[in-house]
Amino acid sequence: MRGHAQQEHGQGEGQSDGQGDRHGHAHDPHGHDGAGCCGAHGGAGDVIERAERLCQARGLQFTRLRRDVLAAVAAEHKPLGAYDIAERMSAPGRRVAAVSVYRALDFLTEQGFVHRISSRNAFVSCGHEHGAGAGLVFLICRTCGGIDEMTAPAVESALDQTLAGAGFTPTSRILEVEGECGACRGRGDPPDASGRA
């Protein structure tokens, strides 16, 4: 796994507690410490440029629809569902079908340009590369809806042992942890009772 840690708003390079590497993410409505999974290491334009570069290197087509879907996700500071993305991409006289968005999201997820947050059935953009099969931990704030992404080598090592003992081969290694982020806890904001921001 690779440790990437970048933050926006001039707060310096990544934070780590020694147990994992933290990526800045979709926290910003309250001036939190990141941009969106992996959000942007500099903005939606950087996410798009990275995707273009990698698709070209991998011999893959980065179609207009795939670009537009990625741009819609990267522009947000919170996870978006496929129907939300389709709504943002639609214009008078030009309706974008959710099924087309899902196809684009499948491609973008497979290539590591977006991550799916299963508990929200929503997606966040990713502005950096992960090693093949990297285990990711998403920290989901129930108060502000912000999402931070981390790699956690200690957790991954324990998970590897558990999976090996069970003879189980995972197709995904993403953990989601819900709670309250440090910024909201520091302000004393009450958690959203629904668990959704």
C-alpha cells in the first residue's frame, strides 16, 4: 500500500497516527481538513488530468461521458449517488440516464478514479493511485457527512491473517467506519440522528 497524505487549505502535508496514512477528503462544508477523497489534490481539474493520463497509458478510452461523470463527482465535497450525478449532468433538452452514469461509474471505480461508499451507495473521487488490492478505510462523519480515507497497515495485516485462516479471497478490501470527525467533535455539533448528513 502507498501512503499518500495531502490536505487542502494550506494545512500542511498529511497526518498520520503511526497506524495508517490519511488522505484529505470530503469535509469542507465546515472548513475541515480536506477536499473529497481522495478529493482533489488541487481540484477537479487535477483529478480529470490524472484520469486522462492514466487512461492513455493503459490504452483505455476516456469517453466524454466518463469524463463528465468524474467531473461531477470531483466537483462535490460529499459523496454522490448515480441519480444525483445524472441530475447534475442533465440540462434542459438533455437528460442523462442513470443507467449510463452507472456504466461510467463501473469503469471509473475499476480504474481507481472513484471509490464507492457502500453504506451510502454513493461515490467520491480519488486523486491519487493505490497499490493493487490496497486496503482502504473510510471514516464517515455522521454529523457533517465528511469522508476521510486512510490506509491502515496494522488493520490490513490482521485482516490478511483472518482471511487466510478462513481460506477466503476478497474481491474488495474497503472498510467503512461511521462516527464523528474531530472537527465536529471539537465544535460540539450534534450527530445527525438518521446517520446521514
